[in-house]
Amino acid sequence: MKIELYRYSDTNEYTKGAMIVDGVFECFTLEDPERLEKIDGETAIPKGTYPIALRTEDSPMNQTYADKFEGRHKGMLWLLNVPMFTWVYIHIGNYLRDTDGCILTGNRHGGGEAFVGDSTNAYITLYDKVVAAIEAGETVTIEIKRGADYLAREHGR
């Protein structure tokens, strides 16, 4: 499974993107801004391609998701080998304060605001696809790249 994240709008405060799974639009994303120097919990991860695995080790976040999605949760969507970063996830959240250096999913953006809406539903849809691919033995990767005109060109948004 190939996931592409096109970062198409960024400011000094946030980065918005579109997530594409195997060539099909999946959801919107919200991240911290890209920075030349990393600030813990306040910097988007570097552009590049990273494997995704399920992090099943006991952690507060993993337990929260296990409780919230009882029977469905099989581990956090974990981006591996991110330079200078650890424990980078794709997860639920609506506002920049929820990112902590990770990628938030949503079915809509909040105009010019640092916001994604309907995050839980977007996450569940993506999560189920990624888990099914991993369980089927597929390699799952995410490629993060710049794509300022991606939505206008491909999706008329």
C-alpha cells in the first residue's frame, strides 16, 4: 500500500495536506509547520518516504485508542525511521494543539484555520485499510511531499 501526503498549504503556524491511498483521495491532514530547526512537538516531520507499522507496545496513547476503539484497535499507525523524530503517528485530532509533531486526519479543513473536522471517521476509514494491508503482509509506506496545487488539479477542491 502506498500512501502519499501532499502538503499543499503551510504557514508559520500549521501545514495542511491531502492524503492519497493507492492513487485515491483518502482524507485531509493537519500537521505542525515545517521548520529548519526541529522544535519538539511543534515541527512537521521531514519530507521523505517512511514505512508504517503497528506499534503495539504498551503506552498511554495505545491504551487510550484500545479503550476508544475496543475490538478494532490493533496498534498505533507508526511512521518508522523518521530522522530526528521518535513515536510519530497518524492519529485523531482536530486542532494544531493535538498534533504533537504527528499527522492528524480529517474529512474537512476549516478554511484558513488550523483545523480538520470529522477526524475520527477519517481515521477509522484509513486505519482499517492500513491494518488490512499490514495483516495481508503488504508493505505500507507513506511518502510526504510538496503539492501546492494538488487538490485544485486532481480533485477540484
